[in-house]
Amino acid sequence: MKVETIQLEKFSYDNKIVRNFAVATIIWGIVGMLVGVIIATQLFEPAANITQYGSFGRIRPLHTNAVIFAFVGNAIFAGVYYSLQRLLKARIFSGFLSKFHFWGWQTIIVLAAITLPLGITTSKEYAELEWPIDLLITLVWVAFGINMFGTIVKRRERHLYVAIWFYIATFITVAVLHLVNSFELPISFFKSYMVYAGVQDALVQWWYGHNAVAFFLTTPYLGMMYYFLPKMANRPVYSYRLSILHFWALIFIYIWAGPHHLLYSTLPDWAQSLGVVFSIMLIAPSWGGMINGLLTLRGAWDQVRENTILKFMVVALTGYGLATFEGPMLSLKNINAIAHFTDWVVAHVHVGALAWNGFMTFAILYWLIPRMFNTSIFSEKLVKIHFWIGTVGIAFYAIPMYISGFTQGMMWKQFTPEGTLQYGNFLDTTLQLIPMHQMRALGGTLYLIGAIIMGYNLFKTMFQGHLTENEAVEAAPLQNLEEQEVKALHWHSWLERRPFQLLVASLIAILIGSLVELIPTFMVKSNVPTISSVQPYTPLELEGRDIYIREGCVSCHSQLVRPFRSETERYGEFSKSGEYVYDHPFLWGSKRTGPDLQREGGKYPHSWHFNHMMDPSSMSPGSIMPSYPWLFEQNLNTSKTQDKISAMKTLGVPYDAYQIKNAVKELNTQAREIQAKLAEEKIKISPDKEIIAVIAYLQRLGTDIKKDQ
Amino acid sequence: MEIIYILISISFLLALSFLAAFIWSVKSGQQNDLVTPAMRILMEDSKPISEKINFKYESRNDTIRKV
Amino acid sequence: MKNFEIFEKEIICFHCGEICKEEPIQFQDKNFCCSGCEKVYELLHDNNLMDYYTCDVNPGISPSMHEFEFLNNSKFRNQLITFSNSNFSKVNFHLPNIHCRSCLYLLENINKINSSVIKSQLNFGKKELSVWFKESELSIGELASLLSKIGYEPLIHQGDELEEQKKTFLSDKKLVLKLGVAGFCMGNIMLFSFPEYLGLEDAGLEKWFGFLNLFLGSISVFYTGSDYFSNVWAHLKLKKITIEAPVLLGIVVGYSRSVYEIIFHQGAGYMDSVSGLLFFLLIGKWFQQKSFDFLSFNRNYTSYFPLTINKIQGGKEIQIPLSEIKLGDRILIRNQEIIPADAILIKGNCKIDYSFVTGESDIIEINARNTIYAGGRQTGELIEIEVIKDLQHSHLTQLWEQDTFKDPLFKTENWENFANTTGKYFTIGLFALAVGVGAYWGFNNPLIWQNAVISVLIIACPCALAISYPFSLGHTMRWMSIFNFYFKNIQALERFSEIDTLVFDKTGTLTLQKDQSPSIQFTRGLSENEWNQLYTLSLQSSHPLSRQLNKYAIELGFQEVLPIKEFEEIPGKGIQGIFNDSLIQLGSRKYVNAPMTEPNNYYQSESRLYVKIQDEYIGYLDFPWQNRKGIEPMLHQLYQDYDLYLLSGDKKQHAYSLVDWFHKDENMLFEMSPMDKMKFIKKLQAKGKKVGMIGDGLNDAGALKEASIGIAISENHLQFTPASDGILQANQLNNLGYYLHFSKFAMKVIKLSFLLSLVYNIIGLSYAVQGHLSPMVAAILMPINSLSMLLIATISIIWKGKKLEKLVNVSKSKDKN
């Protein structure tokens, strides 16, 4: 009964999963922004660091993870699951996988929210989560992939709308990025060491970091923009051709721009310049997208005037335009020299996040939820309020941060006529910024309030309406029409399709193959120290380093002295790549809220560090650094020390068997030495406290090359 | 900097797979019509109707009557 | 539209938005202009497809009553059905009426109207609808009728046209593919070449990048550049050197040099330059390959004739395809139908309008047993005729037996053009230089002579020309299409820019096809006597308006000449005369000092004749334009720098309105048969003139084909136009001068940018001849060169186009892309 198969097929769209992700988006969004406001406050009011679990270093990654993976992530899934079904005229592939995807993703978020404050982190930005969670992420992502491609396969619409291309690119690239940047060697369930070391780790990290921004915060949103904006304005996208064109251009160029995060680092010059060139080239496709979006609204500005949802979209697109113009500018070496490590970068990121991601998410939610719940928005007025409060919030956030970033960047480089640093004391620059940081916190708060209003408004809307869990529709089957044609007409066209699938499959195979094959080889090679005097960390220093990682010191202190007079003057000898060969992971950092620590070793006596960690303001009055009393109470856990050392050996760090065997012994000896030194300075502390390890590490930092002279 | 080998090969392979996707999209006629799809997405999905009236066009007299 | 209607309140049809002429039909308190529209509304309403009316305002088209039974005839059916099996069939229809989103909505929901339709998919750009349907339940004829019932009448194409479309479509696809690959290769080669320039110290990487470049470079040369190899080869076989030859030479030398360098680790080679060049060249190719899906430039007479005819067999009427027509067939022809073949009239009152085929504008009355020629259009009642010649040998169609139509290479791309001629000399010069340089170094420093020669060959390639040519012409072509002036290809556009002689057809081109009766605004009706007086008075003057009034009076049946006294003609004002002492004045408003009838600013049409009898203002007659609006200034302007000719199948007296504009009498030829026109053009071109022919009808087909460039005038896209190199929308004819100027400008741009590129080349050569051309220099010079060519062309043409847009009032055509 073939004839039957050609009848219109009745099927339905799964709105429930969309609803779930939407709700998750709202909740996590508010949470993430709240944490944001808290850490913003901590940056001018150290007292806001409550207990070790609420200290800046630990909850800053919580903020980034919450907004990127919880808020934006859930928003993406909501948007994709809604538009994908409709664009392909097919119900989502597997209801089970959808559920698994949803609950899996929420579990990941909850785990992140637990582990990060506990200080369980890899310290790699946007990839802080430890290896068990990484595995879970991989699993959930695969489920998402199967669901997406499954739906594509059983679609009833032949043409893949441009949005879907963006989704596909997102899936594939993020998968690869996540895999490559998660090569960790577990020591325990909660601790692992990065396989890559130093410069190499840095390169991988920023190849990842950059492309995460590209393919998690940009491409999926462009995809959603191309679906939802036309729907909202009820007019086709300005130029579909352009959309296709700039899609291909964007994904081909984006991948190469990563190195611009490491300008003036010890990365080879040509690699840096490469990053710069491609970053500049990125302007074209990025603006292609923005212009296409804005021009879609041409002749509809009257609509924009009364339709707040469109207003959100306009701000989102404008933000995208600004950010994608600023990005390449920031990658110009001379601008980067000033902006890098300052609040400028923070401002840049937040223009993108608050306007582009945030506002588009809001617009989509406002559009989506009333539709799925067969009702109209609970309060049009509150939407308007949200828009204005949010916009003002963005302004209050961005402007002060730009000023702050520029000011600090300039102050660092300021020399007196006599040729000494004008602001030799780093703290001078920090104090300058306090008012700006206060304003920033205010901006953030406004934005948060907006989000809360939205939450109230949308939940009210959900309660007043009722969700059509399965939206019944009908469409002609594509498959058997096509198939029967294809079979009969151009029998060769199956040839056309097979190679494609084969190619992709083989590519993925090659990809994995090359990884498996290459990693060991280069690991061995790359760890031949290039500077003879650079030695592995002692067990105590290594433990200290792990505490440094746990407390997230890296989020305020860089360990990379760039080759500028202003920096060598301030910190000392500029960094060499050979110094990092034993750093699993690298700790260069990306922001200097406090001074660089690359040459910290030996600068101050042990006692200074002791007091400073106990109460920073005692050593440097007005410092915004929180105090770390718990380091003085908690005993250093040496149960894993031996494993750590041997793990490092596996990664190619030259420890010998003896060192491994006597790791703990060695540790205690060094601890006692430090205790003794402190005692000389009238400070009593038992040698098994964590602070000892921290001091050991800090005093070691960047000292090796001095031994040469 | 052996890591660069890996990163570049991975990125290059990624790019290649995207190229493959592009070639497929052209060959399989994805790019044939770059006007209509933009408009098509604006059409609301057709909800199934319980009783369908079937029209047949009677030639030679310009009425369209139900059958 | 009559001008006093402006003030009337109009009733708009809810479905199609037309003004309801007679009493509107009411349904659900909505107005409809005709039962058709109302029926469609009812239909959509019953099938809850009411969204149709929400996508756009009054989107509908008033449906046609056209019959499509004939499609069921296997001949058509098999041609149209693209696929069929036991379950369903697939057919593609061209629906010219498609214009908005509502159309899309309705046409992709036909399955709601008729359940035998499984699925329908629209290609908006091509205005093509693919329908999957169950042929067992719904015949293709019924489907077509259903479509025209809802307002989308399919335009059925002939086999050859379909083929043509298919070909262009496939080649486009190929090009897009190559373009993508070329872009990819270029991008990545650039990427892998950068390290070299930026001082890459790592030898391993260098080697590795080298091989990646080799891989990508080979793809871009041998895959994306394959056309160049085949074309150059094809031309060489014809002993021709086109612009592509030196380009290819540069590419090949550059490539092979790079291969050598990479394999023997001499350096990074020139892969980036080569692939970059290829990419730009392909963009150019893609850019010039602009086909207007909704137009066909190759229609021959067959697509003018009806697809089917109504034959009488055994006393009753049956529909048969045109091709199946046989001698002696008895055929029925209805009003406005076309005579399919030479025949004799059997019965019926036969008035034939030959204007389209012969240019003869008068309607000819035929008596029984007399011959009617194929292509004539019957006006009036139904007639019965008997076929005496089959189509191929009919009087009119003999024209197509000329070898001009037979020669496949006639006016193809091989036509000599600026690029190719230049290309030839360029190649020769290049070789000379290469040899010279080679010889010089051969004597002075044998070590580097290869280097020098190779460098010369690589750097000195006329890529600039190869790029600016398609771009400036391509851009111009696009702009012209915005002005509703469509060119077949850029070669046609180039030829258009070169013409020095313009030949116009009269009827339908300069003058309008039909002259309708004037609209009369009289304060009172005139007596028979007064009409005869007007007739007599108008006889006295040769002024076009008097002649028209005269003609009109005859139509009304007043042609009695009355005694007239004191006739007087005041040139440019009017005429007057006295009939038994009543003074009658005809002329301009001032002349009869008539009261203002419209608001002051109202445009005073020249075609208005005011009447005054015995100081009593009667009113005026508004004659429709005889000449196309604004052609007089156009001809006047063109007269400065072109020889103008008028060819007409008509008698001379019909051209009174044009005499003043063609100055010399020998430039106006009348009663020319289609063949004569063609011969005339031949003669002109034999004299070495570059002729542009502008015509509209089949009677011009020969001339259009023969002329260096033939431009067909059409009222709209749907109207049949004979084979031509360009199609110009009638209301734009008056801007012909501007367009000629525009095309000339485009060629200027090309020549200038060519000069500029020579400068680049000289810079490059100055390195090259010394034998050390670093890949860096090449890599910088070549893209800059190509890119600047691209930009110059684009910017200057856009600038010119925008300027032109202000000058000509354009009614932007709906179909973009």
C-alpha cells in the first residue's frame, strides 16, 4: 500500500522540552547574574567575600559557567528545539534523548554549582569543571547531536534553512573543542592535571576559549536570529543569499583567530600575527550578519517603535555589531598592549553577553512562551520596563568598565620624566578604579532586576495560559517522494550523497586518530627543558600550586610578564616559554586585578606573605584582596602528594623514583624549613598548615632563571 | 611548539569537513533556490482539518463545485 | 485612465485589488470585481486558507477562463511531467502571476483545495511551481486549470526553451561549487603562506605547510581552473588567442614554479597568488553569468503561435497540438486568436490584424475563399478556415529558413571583443618580453635567466582585464535590469556600446500598437451637422490631431464634406473656418481660450484638441498618444551622434507623427517585408556600420537577429518577444540615449582599469626582469591588482547607475535576483 505512504502525514511538535529549557534559562539566568552582581561587589568591598566558599576566586568561575553554560546554554537548546522542529517539519527525533539532554545538562550545572565553590577546578577559563563532569558534558552533547541529526534525517522539508547550518556548525565545533581542551590525567575523582604544559596548554586553552565564544555564544545565536527575527517582524530576512554567504565565511575564518588572546606572550611571532590577521578578516562576515539582521527590519521601524520584542532584537544586533568590531580592534598589537589584562576586555565581553546573548534570549522567551501557552504576555508594560531597565543596565556596566580599563592600562605604562614608573605601587591603579567598579555593580544590578521582572512576567504568563505539549500539524512526507524520484530519475545521486557521509565520517576518524597518535609524541618532545636552570616543583610547592589553583588566584593574578619596559620595570625579567615547561596547567591568567606574580619569588620575606594572606590590608592598606584565614586553619592534605608527583612524571616531568617514594618526607622537610624562617620573624604556625605550601609556591615563582646569573 | 601541528591539523580538518558540507549542499540542490526559503519559514504550519472538503474543477463551465 | 475618474470614489475588489468596473459582486459584505474573484474567495474561505489575505493586501489575481484540456494530450503531458510512477507524478509549471507571499502561501497549500495534490513547492525567483500529485485522480490538464482558476495561469514552455533553462541552471550550479572550493583553497593557502612571510623559523612546519599548499594549490588550478584549460585549448584549435590564454599561461607557470620550489624546498612558491587570482577570476565569471529566469531571448515564431488549435472533425470540434496540423484541415478561429498556418477563409466575417507579423497597422478585411497568412490575428466573430500550407512553409515563417538563423556560431561569445583583441596583442608582447629578458640574462648571467623569464610570465598577466571586464559589464547589466532593460549576456552589452547606427521599427516600437478612440469631454452632444463640420474642417489640415479627429469622425460615420469659408491655420495654435456663418475653432486651450478643467498643475497633454463653435466652448477630445511617450526628445538627442533609420511595414501616411524626427527621407523606408528589413540591416553592416535594431514584432525578427545587437521592445515580461540580444520594457524606450551612454561608460571603465593594471605590471616587471621576484611581492601585487580592478569597476558603475536612476523614472520590476 505505497499510495497510503504518500498521504499527508499527521504529526506533532514537542513543545514540552522547549518549555523545560526555557524555564531553566530563566532560573539559571537569574542565578548566574546574581552571582555576577556579588563578585562585582567583592571587587570594591572585600568584606563581601563570605567564607572560603564565597570568595571571589572560587565563585567567579561559578558566574562565568552559570551565564555561559546554564543561561545561554539552556536558551540555545530551547531555541534550537523550537525552531529545528518547525524548520524541518518533523517532531524532534527522540523524546527520551530530549529528556536525557535536559536533565543531563541541568545535572552538569548543579554539579558545577557545587564543585566550583568547593575549589574543585582545573583553573582553565570556561573549562574549569573537573574530568568527571567533562565526561558527562561529552555524553549529553552527543545526545543533543543524535537528536539534531536524527531530526534532520527524518525531515519533511528538503531545504535546510540557514539557521540549521549554524546549529550544525555549533554542534560539531563545540564537540571538537571540548574534547581537545579536556585532556586531563586524573589523580583522584576530584583532581586532575592538564596533559599539556605551559605555552602549549595556553595555546590550546585560547584556541578553545576563542572558539567557544565563536561557536557557543555566536553561531547558535546567529542561527536563532535568522529564525526568530523574521518570525517576530513577519518579514523575510533581508538577503538569504548573504546569510548563506556569511555563514560559510564566518566558520572558515573564525577557527584561525584564536592566537590573538596570546599577543606578546611567548607564542611564536608568526602564530600571533596569524591570529591578528584572521581576527581583522572576521569583521566582514560578522558585520554581514548584523547588517542582514538590521536590514531585515528596514521599512518596519514603525513596528519596532511599538513592538518591544523587536526593540530587544535591535539592541542585541547593535551589541553584536559593536562587539565584533571591537574584537578585531583589540587584537591589534598596539591596542592589545594597553587593553589586555584590564577591565577593557571585561567590558568587551559583557557588551557581547548582555546585549547580544542576553537581550536576544529575552526577546525569544517573550515571543516563544505566549505562543506555546496559547495566551498573550501577562504584562506588556513590564516587558517595556524590562527593556529600558536592561538597556540602562548595559550602559552603566559597559561605560565605566571601558573607562576603568583604559585608565588602568595607561597608568601601568605611565613613566615619570626621570624614567621611573609613575604608579610603581600597583595598588594605586586599583584604588583609582573603585568608583568605576561600584558603577559597574549598579549596572549589573539593574540588568539583574530586569531579568527578575521578566521571570515574574513570564511565569505569570505560563500560569494564565496552558501549554500545548504536542502541537499537531501535518505535512507531506519528503522521504518517500524524494526516494522514489531519486531511485527512478537520477540513480547516480545516491553517489552524490554517500561520499559526503563517507568524507565526514573519515574526517572524524582521522581527527581522532591524529590526536591519539600525535599527543604522546609531542608530549615527550616538548618537555625537554629549554632552560637548564628550570627545575620541577618540589612536592610542597606543587601542593601550594594546587591550593593557588583551588582558590582561583589565577582569576586576579597573571603569571606572564610581557616584554614591555613598563612591565619589566614593575615585575622583572619578562617571561620565557622555557619557564613554563612543568606547568600543568598553565596559570598565565587573563586579568590583572592584582599584580603579576611571575617574578614574585623572593621579593618579600615569608612573613610578608604570611600576614598578607591573613589580612592583605595590613601589608598593603586599601587592598581589595580578600583574606584567606582558612589557609591558616586547614591542614595540608598530603595523602595524594605521591600520586600527584607520579602523575606529573607520567606527563613527562623529570622526577625520579626516589623523589616519588619520598615525596611526603621531602614535603615535610621543606615545610619545617619555612616554619623555622617564620619563627625567626616571630610568627608561630605549625608546619602542616596549607599556608606553608602557598608560601613555598609563591617564593619559588619565577626564581629558577635567576640561578643562571 | 608541536601543539601547533595538532591545533592546525584539527582546525584544518574541521574546515575540510565544512567544505565537504558545502559541496554536498550545492550538489544536493540546497542552494538552488535562495529566495523562497526565507519566505517559507514565515508560513504558519498547517493544522490538520478533520473533515476535508474535496474540490474538483469541472472543465467547460467555470464553477468549482464540491464532489 | 480617463482623468476625471481620479475624483470619483472607487470600489476595490477584495480579492485582486482591481477597481470594480461594473456593479461589484457582494459576498460576505466584501466587494468583488468579477465572479471569478468571488469564486476564488469562496474556495479559500471554505478551505480555511484565509491567511492568503493576511500575508498581503488584495493579493489575488482575477482568474482566467483559459482551457488546459490540451495538456492531457500525450505530446504535452510527457514534455511537462518530470517524473511519474504508480503512486504519483511530478510536474513543473511556470506561473508568471506569482508576486507576493500570499501566492507562496496559497500555492504551497493546494493540497488543501484538492486532495489529489500531494505536495507543491514554489521557487519564487523562477516563478516555478513543482507539484507532486496523483495523476490517477487528477489529470495534468485539470491541475493546470485549477491553477488558472485560482488566478495563476501556467505559461507552457516549448521543449527547446525548457532545455535552455536547464542548461544555464546546471552550469550555474557548477560555478557556485567551483567558487566555493576556490575560495576555500585561497583562504587556507593564504593561511599556510603567512608564516613564511612572518618569519617562520620552524623548518618542520615550513615543510608541512608547503605540502598543504601544494595539495590545495593543485585543487584550485586543476579543478577550479579547469574551464580555462578547455577554453584556451578550444580557441587555439580555432587558431584564436583570447584573453584567457595569457591568464592561463601565468597560472600554469606560477603553479609549476611553486611545485618545483615546494618539492625541492627552494621556498614557498606562488601558490597564494595563483589561487587568489583563480578565485577572483571565478567571481568575475559568476558575476557575468546573470540569467533572467523570467525572460527568454531565444524564442522563435513557434512560441508565438498557439500551442493547440481547434480542428473540426466529423462535424465536432477537437483540440489538437499545433504540430499535428495537416493540409486541408478545417480550423475554427475565435476572436483574438492567431492564424496558425496559411489558409483560405471558408466562412465568417474575417478582419485580420497583421501588425505583429508584417508591421502593417491597418486591420485588413478578408473575403471568403481568399488567403489568410499565418500569424495574423482575427478580430471579431468566429471564423472557419482551411489550411493550405503547413507551418514551416507558411509565408511568414520562411524568414527562419535564412542561414542567419541556421548558423549556430552566429553572434556567440567568440565574437571579437575588446578583451580578446587586447588579449592577443598582450600575449604577443608578453612573449617578446620574456624572450628578450631570457636572451639578455642568457648572455649576462646565465644563472638567473630561468628565474627572470618565469617571473616575467607570472607577474605580467592581464588578470586585471579578465576581472574588470566581467565586473563592470556585469554590474552594468544588473543596473540595466533595474531599469527594465535586460541583456542576453555581457557580450551583447559590449556590442550595444559600440553601435553607431540605430534602426527603429515603427508600429509597436515608436508608435503604439493600437490607436483607440479619443475620450470626449463635451459640454453637450453635437448634432450630425456639427460633426460633419468638424470632419470637413479637420480635412483641411495635415496636423496629426486633425488627422486623428478626421479618422475618428469617419469611424463615427460622419464624412460629408460641407462648404467652408475663410479657413485659417495658425501654426502651433489651431485651425478655424466658417460654415454658413458659424465660426468653428479647433486647437489648443489658449487658442479657444477654454476654461481650466483641471487643477492648474495638471499636466497639459499635447494630444488634446479643444472645440469652440460660435464662441460657445464645447469641450475637448483627448486623443491617446500616437507616438510612444517621450520618444521625440529621445530621437532628437540620438540624432546628434547616431545615424537613425526607420523601417516600417506600414504605409507612409501612418508615420506623419514621426517625419520630423528622421530628417532625411532616405532614412525612412516603408512597406518593408520582414525579409526586406533583414536585408537592409545586412546592407548597412556590409558598409561597416555597427547597427542596433530596435523592434517588437515577428516582422522584425530577421532584422533583430541580423543586427549587431537586436533589442526587442516589450510591454511586459509575459508578452512574446522575438529572438533578440536585449529586451527593453516599452516605457523605458525614451531613455535609450541614457542607456547607450551608460554602456559606453562601462567600456571606458574597463579600458582605464586596464591601463592602471599595466602600471601594476610594470612595477612587478621591474622586479621580474631583474630575476628576483619574491613570492611576497607577487602575493601582495596580484591581489591588490585584482582587488583594485574589482573595486574600481564596482564603485564607478554603481555611482553611474545611481546618477542614472535619478534621470530616468524607473518603475522597479517586481522580480529581483
